[in-house]
Amino acid sequence: MKGRFVSLSPRPGVTQNLELIEPGDAFACAILFAGGPGVLGISQVDDGVRYRRDINFLVRSRMGFASRGLMVAVVDAPSDRSADIGMLSGFRSSAEHVTDVDAVIEHLHNLGGLPVWLVGTSRGTESAAHAAICGKAGIGGLVLTSCVAVTDTMGMSLTEMALADITVPTQVLAHRDDACPVTPPRGAKEIADRLTGAPKVDLAYFSGGAEPESGPCDPLCPHGFFGIEPAVIDRIATFMRSCMTERPAARPP
């Protein structure tokens, strides 16, 4: 399976690059939002795709998601946020970001009408949750992993967002040993408890994994589900399938 490069123009003078992976048996689409600054450096190389950085949990697992029947869109930071700071310090909760995400959702809808899920990890949960609350393009569901539950200068805690306005099935996943100060495991339950408008909420905690090879807020440790990626992906795909059999996906009016 091979991804292809896609570049959209969601705002005047701005490009939104992504890698799109299209398995033949896709039952849904998943837009993956990496954490940190979100600057992945996605570009086209011949007929393939190149990344400058792809060790984030969701990004390094993208083929695993595709192998479970998901059309996968890995989104880069938009061109006007491609410097080192990327999407930190407020952009993930901005109207401009929602415009960019809505453009990606509409593009996926136009490819075949599959339901679109937003999947974020760490700082990417800010993007996914904010787009689920404020977006207009219509989504099928939301998945939040290693959720930001502490506000600092780099971004907003999900607990300060209008989580009750989320009206699609939502999954909240955490690792019990996540030692990143802004994604404490206890925050996952607080976030799940605030999803009062979601028709279905799945809260799950994971344990174990490989010996850490990075700092506590970096990808190769419990914060990034290092060593247990297949189990986490299986939980996500199973939840998505269960929701699709129970409730039709939300679509644009």
C-alpha cells in the first residue's frame, strides 16, 4: 500500500499538504493530527511522499490504520504555520485552523462519501476537538489519544473547550504511565465525563509497551503508546466500526 501527496488551498495564499492512503476496502476515513508543532514536512517525491519527521504515534502508525480498513489522511501544518513553532501557541484553536480542517474533510467526502473521523494525539487532540466543536463540514466521530488536559503557553486544555457541544461518537484513550505534564492520565476521564452531548463515549486506559527511547512528552514512550501501537489501533478501528453499525455518520447539511 502506498500513499499519495495531496495539496489543498483552504485559504488565500495558504496550502494544506497531506498524505492520503487509500485501501481498497475502506469503511471510513481517518484524519490524523500529530502532536507538538504538527510540522511534518510532507512533500511529493516522484510518485511518492516524503516526511521530514514521522515518528509521532499516529504518523508512524498510518499504515496500521490503513491495514484495518481506514482511508488515512495525515495532515501537515499549513504553509503559513510551517516554521518551528508550527501550530502551537493558539493556532490549533483558531478559526483559520477550522477552515483548513474543513477543507480536508470536504475533500475526503468528495472522494467517495465515507464517514470522516478526526483522530488526534497529544497537541493534536486540540486540533481534533476544536474542529469537532466548530467545524461545518460534518464528521462521523472523534478519537482523542494522550489528551491535553493542562493549559500552558503552547496551547489549550480540552477541559476548557465546549466539549458538551460535540455530538458524534467519541473515544478517549490514555496510557496509565504517561508522564507528560500536559497530558496526565487522569485528564482522560475528566474529558470523557464532559462529553455529555456525544451519543457514545469510549474511555480506555492502556498499560505496558517497550522501554522508552524518548522524553516523557515525546513519541517513543508511554505518551506515544510506544510498543503497543497495534493494540491501540485495534481499539480505535473496533470502536469506529461499532459506531457505524449503530448510527449514521453526520454529514454536511
